[in-house]
Amino acid sequence: MTETAARPPVGVGHMALTVADLAASRRFYAAFGLREVGKGDDLAVLELRGGTHLLLFQRGGPSSESGTESPFDRATPPAIDLMIEGRTFEALDAYRAALIAGGVHPDPIDQKRYFGHHLFRARDPDGNDVTVSTSHASNLPI
């Protein structure tokens, strides 16, 4: 793979989940440090570093009854993979400790490293897996 200094032409714009309890899911993802940038009766929009948005749709909410098919009406993805800025076990451990202090109950950090990453998992209020790992971002502009 060749690295170039050019900024990648695309990034992840949105991730979407349909959830049973919008308020509980919004609190869960906010505990990870996501910034709430929009909300409605059946939708919450939370922002990650880099401008990616996590869209949370209330299952059975008014917009799901509009009769208009949305690209977000598909099956829920099996997992969300988040990456902190830090690259060390200690950085991940500090992040995990802050989650615990905020009321999230993540699994312990895996003893094994995966492709050079330390990671742990948590489950959101709907049981979706959330993996949090140390950074693998290059030093190039993103």
C-alpha cells in the first residue's frame, strides 16, 4: 500500500442504528464522548471526531411510519467500531475508566493485541456491540 500526503477524498459520513429506547441510547453514546448535534422525537444525531454522525432512530417512531423508504430502514449493523486518538494501552485504559465513571459497563481490555491495537467491547442498550480500540491513523492529513 502506498501512502500519499493527499487528503482522502471520502470519509464515513453516517452510521445509523434503529434503537428501542432513544434516550437510553443517546446517553450511552454521549458517554463515549460523542457530541449531540441534533434531536427530534424519534431521532438523535451525535457527532464523532472528523465529522462522522451517528444517527439513532427510535424503533417504531413517527418517521418510520411515513411510508417513505429511507436508506436507514435496513437491518441494524452488528457492531460499531470506535477508535480513540491515543495509541497506548494506558490511553485506552484511561478512556475506559472515564466510561465506567460515566455509568457505562465495558468489558475489560483484551490482553491480546489485534493487529497492533488494544481494545475493549461494550454493549449499547439494544445489545449492539461497540468495540473501542487504540488509534491506527497515519500521521498524514485526514
